[in-house]
Amino acid sequence: MKKLLKIIFKVLISIAVIFIGYFTIQHFRERELDHLTLVHNRTATLYLPGLGGNELSTGHMINALNRHKIGKKVLIIHVKKDGSLQIEKTGKFGNNNPLIQVLFADNQYPKTEGHQLISIMRLLYNKYKIRNVNFVGHSSGGDIAFYYMIYAHNLHGLPRPNKVVTIGGDFDATTEQLKLLPNDLDVLNIAGEIGNIGSDGLESVKEVKSQGDNLKPFVGRYKYLLYRRWNPLLSFHSMLHENPDIDKIMARFLFGKS
């Protein structure tokens, strides 16, 4: 029994050392965010999680930018199953690149969540006087953003979408739907790949790239980026939103000087 306990203890210590080492390395890598030359304005950036996503899905990305004063986390918006909103204020809006975390109670249906975004956009426009927005979507979070823009294409009194970052997404829509997207939209499509296996462990590189090929003719500017690393702690699907490299890439795209 004592021998078994010693083995379990050693395993737990090893796991703890690995995690401490990992997060220590991440902390130092994150310092690169301090050396970016960026623009600060009132355009709000909304972070949208994928299927089954929660506050952890986009929390690191938001908190990293907030810590390094690239943006300011101002709201957490909880969307209940009936579409009603619960607002948690975490900071003040200003020329500080406002960052907004959106969390859906019914988080399995991107089309429904796209519809629910309309009420959030009205709130931002009317209460907080936001006139321009960006979206960051991990996995099907990108679908939510695109469906919102399709559903809201002929609505007024809503913020204007400027930029979209999709991470490991595979949005698939008809040509008629894609024609409804803003034709001046700026899109960054990021695919992850573990080594040379052709996927990030969940989404294939081919599918992610195909999403971009479909979008490209209907938006203003489009860029595709393949993030390939042998270490799955960096390039696995769910680790892409915990990665300082991705944070830096997104910050330059969203807030960099043109």
C-alpha cells in the first residue's frame, strides 16, 4: 500500500511540475505583447466561444490583452436560453479597445446564437454608443459571427462589423448567404496543425482553409494563416485560444496600425 501511495505521489508531483513549467513559460512568452505598436479606439471586440464553450474558451485571450493594456475588458454578457441578457460590467468604455465576452446558455446552435447576437448589438449601439465592432470566434464561434451578419444585413441601428478573426472554424454557407456579408469586411482565418497530421486534433486544415476559400470572394480583405507546431499544448484545437502566439497575431490584426 505504501509503495502504491509513493507511486501516486510521484505521479502527482510530476503532473504539478509539468503544469507549473507550462504556465511559467506561457507567462514569459506573453511578455511579447508589451512590445506591439497598436491603435486604441472605441471599436468593441466581441469574443464568441464554440460548441459547448464557456468562460474558459475565450477568457485567456481577453485577459491577456487586458493585462497588457492592449484592450480593456468592459463587459461579460450572459445570453439566457430565452435570449434575454444578463450584463456584468467589468470596466468602462472609452478609446481603450473595449473587449466583451459573450457566453450563451444554449451553446450548441450557432444559428440561434447568431440571432441572439442582434439584441446584444442593439444594446451596444443604444446604451454604450458603440458604432463599430470586431468579432473573434473560436471554432463555431466564427459561425455565430457570420450568421449574425447574414441575419442582420438589412437591419439598422446596429454597430458596423469591421474585422473578424476565426480560429479553427469551418463555417459553411450557401452563396446566397455569403452575398449578404459586408463586402468591406476584413477576415483573418487561422488554422492549427499538430506537426504534419493535417489537423489541430479536431478540425482539419483542409476544412478550415475551405471556409476561407468560400468567404474570400464576398469580403473586402481576407488572410489565411496556418499555425503549425509539433507541441499539442500549442496547436491542439482547444489550446489555440490559450496561446500567446495567437494572441499576438490577433492583436496585430485587430489593433495594428494600417
